[in-house]
Amino acid sequence: MNQLMPETQGLLRTISKFPPTPPNALTSEITDETLKQVYKTIPEKCSSSPSGRHVGHDKAIINSDTLLPLFTKWFK
């Protein structure tokens, strides 16, 4: 472990103190309706990522009965 940067060593020491998370402990269900509600609250001019792409494209998808289920599947 001495060949690792001090920051990396500190990170590894810290995360090794946490108990492992059971595989099924974290679950989430994102439905079409949930995704619609979330995107309705986000202003269109907001960026959706560090790339700077605004959420207008995503907001257009939530109004499409064809594309919305595909988009929701991407979040699962």
C-alpha cells in the first residue's frame, strides 16, 4: 500500500471501516410517472450534466408514450 498516493491510502482506510452493504439493501423503482414528475420540476434551461446539455431533450421524451418507457428503463 506504500506505493499508493497518500490520498488514496486515506480513502481506502476510510471505506474499509464501513460494513459491506447487502446486495438487496438498496433498491429503487423508477416508474414512467415518477420520471415525469421529476422532470416537470426541473427548469428546461438547467443543465443535466457537466457536459452542459440542457434538459429540454429529456423533457421532450417524457411527453412521448413510445420513448418514455425506454428512457425509464435506462435509469434502472
